[in-house]
Amino acid sequence: MPTRREILAGAPAVLRAAAQAARRRSVVFILSDDHRWDAMGFMKAQPWLRTPQMDRLASEGVHFRNAFVTTALCSPSRATILTGVYAHRHRIVDNNTPIPRGTVFFPSYLQKAGYRTAFIGKWHMGNEGDDPQPGFDHWISFRGQGTYNPSANGLNINGKRVKQKGYITDELTDYALQWLDSLPKNQPYFLYLSHKAVHAEFEPAPRHKGMYKDAPFVYPKTMAASGEYARGRPMWVQNQRNSWHGVEYPYHSGLDIGDYYRRYAETLMGVDDSLGRVLDALKARGELDSTLVIYMGDNGFAFGEHGLIDKRTAYEESMRVPLLARCPELFRPGSVVPEMVANLDIMPTVLEACGVPVPPGIDGASWLRLARGERTAWRAELLYEYYWERNFPHTPTVHALRTDRYKFVRVHGLWDIDELYDLEADPIESRNLIFDPAHRRTAEQMRARLWKVLEDTGGMYIPLQRDAGPQMNLRHPDRSKAAEFPEQLRPRLKP
């Protein structure tokens, strides 16, 4: 990845020329936390869930139905959005790693091209700080995860500590709209609105509390501990059922997954309201159809799938996210893009939309041509990576390769089995085909390709981090015991 000095040295003239040659389109990027790909009303994963503004964004814009993150964890995912490279390249591999010196976030390019830039919301990248970061003219954030309702820490507004006044989703939206109102009409801008919601512990806005209290939650089939929907499950996944991130001992408590999802859905309504307010504000400015509006989640979230909650794993519920975009000047309303896109692609997409050159050497690519329905060469595979955290020791280091049809998953440092899923025949990943003779060649080809991608992108190392923070490493004594060793690794010995 180019250093900050290399990028900024001599860049202004090039960027100014590009900005003059292209339409200086404004962009609003809205990020939510832990929003899984199917938790939108029009997806009908839970038939009672309502998200009218997200539904509107999909009908008036583009829905990327196969959008992913390359690491399903806050800091690495957010760093990838802002740098366009994998976590093993930007090196912010967990929530404790500080941002390496020389890291350049893409809004710096926009500033040099004459854009005004603002970051408003949850930063949570690399450490617990909330200080203003390079690349943003206007800054509003909070420490760590922040709080849904006012707390002692408050907000950091351009380096000054300010009290939080109310419910965080609404207040961040207020600040975002105030900043928009301060801009001259012809001033191009990039607004990054980063919501705390819908991160646990879920806390709906007062107006949404209880709206889904009687809704019938449909539990996932793969929540089963054994049987048809848990075929070939690795030991580490089975053992995680009885852990901080498992359905039997979630957060070391007895919470019900259905109740948990209902609170999640109620909390999500605040984000949906925020989207509507932003669209209405753009309309009032006369900029709705010319502004590129992008909505995305920073990672997914499991609610019982595979016996798990939370993210981190390479399962679809963890790594797959919602991605919606609207700009009638760029693409047709109601479009659907089937290709695999990722958080890697946000940086080059925004830069292209703004007429700013995309730097060489990044891992992502602009999806604007896909959104316009144009034929273009596109990725046939996507790398996923997660690096073990001592705080949550039940999830190992994971590397996976996903294609349109298959997913190969390899864990590091465990005496356990790999995974292979046919996503076309088994989209819920209920049958591990790693020992299926008919799929042996596919598994080996994907294993070899996984290593090739890691080698080509400088990913042939496992980061070692200092211990930091508490360990969530308990098991409930009265719930499931350790998993049995896989039958395929127990050879039949001759008497």
C-alpha cells in the first residue's frame, strides 16, 4: 500500500486536473454496524421486519445482492473501506491494533481535489480514541462503541468535548444535516455518516421500543446441534455453541435469540429513519438525483445460524452485508447487481464517481459499471480473513475463498477439519463437503487458489498482538459438552 508521503507528494496538480475534467459529484456514504445482509424489509427474511427507507433506496437505486466484507470485525472492515486493501495489508487486523504510521484514508484524495469532507459517527478503528483523523475537514465522533443514550464521555466535535444530547442515531443524523446545510450549493462534498446502530447491546429509540415485541421469530434451521442441518460441522464450531458467542450461553447469559433479534430489528428502525431524513435533505437542496448515496453494513451478524451469534466467522451471515446505492444520473432505478462486491470496492467507486484518480496497488475495484448494467471484467473469487483474538478465543484464525458457487474455509492452529460448501445447492451452509469424494478436486483447487491469493497480496503471515482487554472464555457446566472428534479422522484399526 502506498505511503501517505508517496501519495500526497505531487498529487494536487494531478487531482486538480482530474477534478476540472470530470463532474465533481457529491457522495454520501452511510455505514451501519452489524447489519446483516437480509435484515431489510424487501428481503423478507423475517416477514414482519419493516425498513421502508431501505426498501425505497433499493427501488430507486441499485441493490447489490452479493455484497461482502473481507474481515467481519469493526476495525479491520472500516480500515478496508477507507484504504481499499485487505486487512493483512493495512494491518489493522483487530479492534486493538493502532493505525500504522503513513496510512492514507481516501478522503485525503478528495480534499486535494477541492472537496469538503466530514466524518460523523462511530470511528472505532485501531484503538478507543475519538480524535480527528486526517482526510476530514469536519469531525464528530465518540470513544469506542459509544452509547445509545447520553453518557459522561459525550462527543468529540473537531477536537472539543461536547455533551451528547439524545438518542445517538438521531443526534448523529442531526449533525450530518447541519453540516450539509452549512455548505454552499456548488461545493462538492463527501459525507461519511457512521452509525453506532445496530451494535449490541441493542437499544431502540423510544418511538420504536416494543413495536416488534409479539413478532414471531423464525429460528434458523442450522441452529440445530446435530442432524440434517449440521452435517460435517467442525469441532470448534460445535464447541462455540456453549460460549460467549454461542446460542447456549450467549454473552454468558440466558438470553433468547428471538427476543434478541426483535430488539435488533427495533434498533434498526432508527437507522432506517436516518436514511429517509438524509434523502429528504438532499431533495430540499435540489441534489437528490445528482448525489451518489451509498448505504452499507460494516459486517454481518448471526442469530443462531450454526449455533452461533455475532460475526467473525466466514459463514454468510457474518461476512455478507447490505449494500444499496442511489444516483439516477448514474444508474437505473430498481437495478440488481448479482456479482460479488466488497468493502474493498468503496474507495475506488467513490473516487471514480468524483472524477479523482484511483491510486495503483489497491485490492478493490469500482462497481459503477456493474451498477450501470455494463459488461465488465469482474472478480471470480473473494478472499476472507479473520485473525484470532485472545479476548474471544473460541473463534480461530480463519481464511476462506468464496466464488459464486463454492466456499472453502480453512482454520489455522487447530486440530480440526476444513469446510467446503456448494452455495448453489446449499445456500445455508448446512452440509460440509470436505470429505465428499465427488468434491475432493474442488476442495484442493480452492485450497491452492487460496494460498495463491494470499501470496500475491502479501498475506503470508499471522499477526501477533499483545494481550489487551478481558477474556470471554467461559463455558456453562450444564450445557453441551465438548464435541466428538470427527469420524473421518479416526481410522479403523485392524485387530
